[in-house]
Amino acid sequence: MRILVLGGTSFVGRAIVDDALREGHEVTLFNRGRTGPELFTQAERLLGDREEGDYTALSGGSWDAVVDVSGFVPRHVRQAADALGDRVGRYLFVSSNAVYAAGVGPGADESAPLRAAEWTTEEVGRDTYGPLKAACEQEAASRYGERATIVRPGMLAGPHDNVNQFTYWVRRTARGGKVVLPGDPGQPVQVLDVRDLARLVSRLLADDRGGTFNAMGPAEPLTLSEMVRVCAQAAGSEIELVLVPPETMMAAFPLVRPDRVSEQSFQRDFGRAREAGLPSTPLLTTAADVLAWDRDRGEPPLDVGPAPEVERTLLSYVQG
């Protein structure tokens, strides 16, 4: 297939492009050329800027499918569709689990109510990210109809992660010792290897399949404490979990949801994606690969998780 990827060099896009090239597809990248210019030398590169509305480089050419991993506001999708016209077959938009409204309950599938689409701002933040993605979905569906495919990932993990929520726990447990675990150790967690998401995208395109798909993992239910222990196992380290009441939390811990409403985002039904070919890499494999990648890059400071001194303070509080 001839696949156009809008983005394609950061975490999610990078995994999708890598999978597509490995499958033998012809890939064209459209982006600003600032991130990972050394990547994917075998792919055609077209330079443009979605923030500035510069799609000049897309004025020619045609593709069997386009994968949009860099659309964050509805204008991005609308302008891309205007620029491409009918020169693409399927339009696959990578959305987010954040589009869902709160209060649906565990096991909700793709038919669950969505948050109200946001059309009045382009400021992407905690409160607007999901509504803006919902508006992007509407733009894609309105323009491409049955040729639109929507993929809604949850929390992703894997090498080259630029969010580092899972990476925090991999790095922290690798140090061993007493590990602070605030909240409920039995809290459900859903984490998907980004390479599994990429495989799903490739299969949906190959099958020319439309519709909406929750992209979650792992295959079996997972709890917060189980996830942390798997991370330690990947590093071969010994840890002791120290449970801390959520009301004593002095910092945000990645993937910890102190309230049950937020926790629902970790209990989505993703059976439809599994039927469409979503694989499930063992969490131990993902953790080991993240650990190797993190060490190889020199373990730079993370912008998530508590500072070591905060964890020490919490340990002192619990242990009296």
C-alpha cells in the first residue's frame, strides 16, 4: 500500500511507520522535519506545518490511506482533508480514550457516550484534550464517511515513549528497595505496547476496515500492584511495596487514579480491536524493552512522578 503519515517520527507515529515499512508498504511522511530527521531514510518526506496551515507539499500525489497521528484540533483534520481531496482512500485518525464522558462504568465499549466536542478553542490542555479529539473525530467522519477509521488508544508504553508514565515505574522498580504505592493496589490498569497499536493500524488499513476501535491492553485484567511487580521482574530487582493512603499523597504518581471516576478509563472493552487483529505483547517484554531503551538513552530526568525526596518523606510518614 501507499500510506501517507501525518507526523510519523515521535512515539506513536514512529511505531506506526516502523511497522508499515517492515510490512513492505510505501510510506510518505508529512511533518515539519524537526523531530527525528535521521529516521526512516527509505521513506519519502514532505515538509509542512499543520499549526500554520501549510499543506503545500500535499498538493500532488495520491495514497491508498492516510494515518493522522498529529491532529489535535479539528482545524488540523479539516485542512488536511481539504488539501488531500479525493486523492486518498482511507483516513485513519488516531484519537484517544480521553474522548469518553465520565461515569459510564467498567467494560464500556466504543458506543459509550463521548465528551462534548470542543470547537471554540485550540488550547490543548487537560480539560480540552479529549473534547478537541472528539471534534477531530467528527471532522474525519464528516469528510470521509465509511472511509474513516477511528482508533482510540488508552495508556501506551514502549521504547521512545515521550509521556513516560510507564517508564517511571520501570525505572523506579529497577532501583529496588521500598517502593511507595499510593492508592489502591488493586486498582485496574490498562497499558498497551505502542508496537501493538502500530500492528492494529496496519491490519485495519490492510483490511480496509472502517469504524471505531478501542486500543487497550494487556489481554488479561491487570492491577496496579501487579504492573509494578512485573516492572521489577523485568529488571531482576527486589522490591517491597509500601502502601500509602491516597490522602497523604504529596505528588502525582503515574497511572495512579485516586478516584473511581478516573479509574474507569482503565476498564474499557477492547474486544472489537482484538477481533480486528490487535495483538498483546506480554507486559514483561514491554517492561524489559523500555528498561533497555531508557538505559541506552542515559536515563534522562523524567517530567512525571514524585522526586526521590518526596518518596522518602512518604516512607517516613508511613513507617512512623
